[in-house]
Amino acid sequence: MIRDRGRISPRRPQRRVLVVTLIGVIAALVIAVLGIVAGSSSLTIPDAVRTLLGAGTPGQQLIVIELRLPRVVAGLLVGAALGMAGALTQSFARNPLATPDILGVTSGASLGAVAAIVLAGGSYSVGAGLLSLGLPLVAVLGALISSAIVYGLAWRGGVDSYRLILIGIGATAALGGITSYLIAQAKITDATAAAQWLVGSLSGVSWASVWPVLVCLVVITPIALQQSTNLELTQLGDEVSTSLGVAVQRHRLVVIACAVVLTAAAVSASGPVEFVAFVAPQIARRLARTGRPPILAAGLVGAIIVTGGDALTRGVLPGQVPVGIITAIIGAPYLIWLLTRRTERETR
Amino acid sequence: MSHMRTDSAGRMTTPPPARTSTVPALEARGLTLAYDRSVVFEGLNLSIEAGKVTTLIGANGSGKSTLLKAFGRIVQPTVGVVQLDGTPVRDFATREVARRLAILPQKPLTPSATSVRDLVSRGRHPHQSLLKPWTPRDTEVVDAALAATGLSELASRDAGSLSGGQLQRAWIALVLAQEAPTILLDEPTTFLDLSHQLDVLELVRSINRERGATVVMVLHDLSLAGRYSDRLVVVGEGRVLADGPPWEVLTPDILRAAFDLEATVVPDPSSGSPLVVPALRPEAASGFRWPSAN
């Protein structure tokens, strides 16, 4: 008989999760270097590495540090934020199909951004102006307000994740309807700008749009990781986790707030990059073979997907394809595949 | 696993918590329980004696599960307090409650990709903190809980692959690993065949006898409730209808009033406890006619 004494405990992260996380870090760094080089005829990989280490020519410095690096870093951060937000949402909802979208974050951000573009169209010219401070701010406001409303509507002496999902789906549909109405009413230039924003893209990202996401990640990641044990326990149901001493409602509020802030930060920088928050946690969970998505690993997979997808649009595909289209093209078939092979009881 | 002993005065000598036989393990004081606007109990007083097995029985919808959940702080009372070891339960930190009180709900969720040992290990959570992570004693307690429930050899199996009876024993092992002196069990025998029901109830009885644990459970089978309990509490119509040792509670009159059940009660030939034998009920089907074939 195999004895597995002392092999595992909830407090000791399993070794496989650690290995997956470490490999994820290395892979993300490699992808980042490829992302810097992608689509450029003059840069080689050794050039990029040398410049990153501070030994490039002034011309290389300009291209790498000022033009390419912000975009690559933004990709890493946006992907990490979406991946972690997805892992948090799927864990607390105990549902692999749950994404932060169901909290009303993305639809709220989209409505905010589109309203800003369409209603204040004159002051936001297409292109660089889109990424000025105003638009991300409005998007964040829209995200926070709509998710607060969804949470408030779901509250009945506590928030039940099932009710939260249903209300979130309803809110997403309603907000999406208003967004579509605004686009239908808009002037053609504004409508194009809105549509571009809604696809999710990293083109034109500068250092200014990187910092807010970075600050959010630095603040939220430790809080999210601290909830890791409680997330593990709530997999046993609200009643068992209460019995084990988890303050379920407080824990759930913290987790939802983390997911909302991470998603809002990501969406404000790049627009809604589809399916990352949904796919990244599931890939991480399958790699690490855990019961629920590991948070850090999900963030790293998200970073790899977004940075890699963006590098692909610049290096391989013709024209400027927004990264949101790539992730949707990868994500949608994955969703279908997951749905068709879901034999185990993963939802409640 | 540390066994609880009693000294000559009948007091538990193993902390936590030190308590005398006069302090009830759980006490409902003026408890009003309601879902939305429908009131289940109003002004309920009920005291659960420490070290005994108390079983709540009652008809479907009588609120026995709700009462158990209120004791386990899963349902919050609209009015009144629940006292745990003589102190209002809301005065304790949530983790302190978890060290004193464990509740096994009717339908816990079995996590995916989790071994039996992993599942049972989660019972140790209330005993851990950032400053006091997993210790060798935690491993010992988990080993003992697995052994007590006969799951040692299945410890590395995936919890999702267990049979119904094994899974229920795994959940009870988790509760054992929690080392709480008071244990609440909501219908621990549902979905189990009779043989596995007996296994679970014998296990519960031995936890009570060997560790001095206070057990409060909800059961549907009246005869099994009579066999394995020190005290039965019959609830219905928003109050306690009857309360006492099995032979005093399982009487034809009380069964008629609480369950709308005509029955005779005879001594169980194997245990001597009350055995409820329901009368035939031909009138239940008398109103039914097959539609004539046209």
C-alpha cells in the first residue's frame, strides 16, 4: 500500500504548481523578448537583449525602450491581470465558465468608454487621443459602478455566487444593449473608434498607460494570494467553509473586489481583450493539475497569451490585427472544446 | 488524536474548551428563524447537553435542518442568540468557533482533483495560522481521522472516485480532523444504504463515547434515531413538540401529532431501543382511479 504521509497539506503549495509557475516566468520573459523583436527588420534577438541590459546604440534604445517595451510590458501586465482575475472569479464561483465579465466589469467599462467616445466624440480624436488619460478613467469608472450595482443587486443577506452570475449575465446584456445603441447612433468616425476600442488592442500603448496597471497588480496580487487558502476551502461549499472558520461573505467580497480592480485596470489600458480571463486559468489549472485554477500561474499564462498574441499580430500576420481578435480566435474554439468534453461535474 | 477524558467530577480535562457539565454545549435563547418572510421558529428555547447525542426529528419542512444550521451559524437568527459553551456565538472569532464547533451539511461539495487525504487535511484549517503552519501533529491528527473512518488505505485516492459510503466517511473524517468538541450532522445517512447508514451512526456513536464529543444531528429514520441517541427533540409547527429520551418521545401519540403517522412502538430485538412500526395505510391510495380506456 502506498503511504503518502506528509506529502500534501493545504498550507504547502504542491510542487507541480511551483514548477508550472517558474516555467511560466521564464516563458513570459522569452515571449517578451520575441515581442520586442517581432515585426522589426532592424532588430535581432541579441540586439534586443543587449539593449535591455543597457548596452544598445541610441537608435536601438529609442526603438526598444520607448517604442516596443511599453507595448510588451502592457501586454504582460494586461494578460497577468486578466488571468488572475479569471482565476479568482472561476474559483469563488466554482465554475470554469465564469469570468470577470459576469461581474459586470467589462460591460461597464465598455459602456463607459464607448459613451465617452460617442457622446464626447469631438474631444477624443481617433488614434493617440483615445489613449489619453480621459478614456481609461471613464472605463474604470464604468467598470467599478456597474460591478458595484451587480454586487448590490445580488445581495440578499449575503451574496450567493449562483445569483451573482445570473444577475451579472443580465447586467452584461443590458449594458451591451446600451453600448450597441450608442454605436448605432454615433457618427461613423466615432463608431469606428468605439469598435476599435471594443476589440481590445495594444497598438499605441505608451508608458503612461502601463503605470496604472502595474500599480494595481502590485497592490492586488498579495491580497489575492492571501485569499488562496480560503478559496481552497470554499471549494467545499459555503457551509463547510463556514464550519472551518472562513468568514465566507467577507472573503467573497475581497475576492470579487480584487477581480474587479484587476479587470478594470487591464480593460482601461487595452480595451476588453476577449477570452483571456476565461482561457488562461483553465490552461493553468490543467498544467498544474489542481482542483481550482492557481492564481499566479493563471496570471503568467494570461501574460504569455496576450504578449504572444500581440507579437503574432505584428510579426506574422499582415496589417495591424488587434490582439483581441487573436485571443477570441483562440478562445472561442477552446470554449466549445471545453463544453463538449465536460463530463465531470464541474458546476454546482 | 488526543482522547478526551473526564475526571471524577465528570468534567472534561482536555482543553479546549474547559467546561463543566452544567454549561450546555449549545443553547438557543428566544430564537426566531425566518427565510425571507416565512417564519420557521419563533422565540425558540433549546439547550443541548454537553457530551450527549441529541437528534432532531420532525416531518418534512418542520425546520429541523434550519435549527441545526442556526446552531452552526450558517443561518442567522432574526431575533435571539445562540450560545456556544455558555458564550454568544457571535462573540467568538470565526476561527475560534471552528475550533469548538464543526458542522457537516447535507450536501457538501466534493472538490475536483483532490485526494482523500487532502480533503481531510482541510479540517485542520482552524488550527493553523501564518505563524503556526502545518505541523507534524496536524499530520498525526489527519492520520488518526483517516484510520478511525477506515480510509487509511484510500488516502491517496481522488475524493471524486469514492463510493457514497466512503465519501460520507471522508467527510466525517474531515470533521474529526477539526477536533471540535461539538459536532453537528445534517442527515449524515441520506443517500446511503442501510448497512452504510449503520456504519456511519456507529462511527458517530463511538466519536461521542471515546472522545466525549457532543453530537447534534438531524435524522429521518425514527428507529435509528432512537437507537443511536441519548435524547430526541421533535420539532414542528414552529416549536419543540416533544423532548426527552427515545422511549419517552417515540410514542404513538407523539408520532401521530408530529408526523401524522399511525404506528406501534416495540422494543428493537437487537438493541432494546424503540422500534417504530408504521401501520398499513390503504386509504392513501383510495382516491386514485385509472382513466377508462376509450
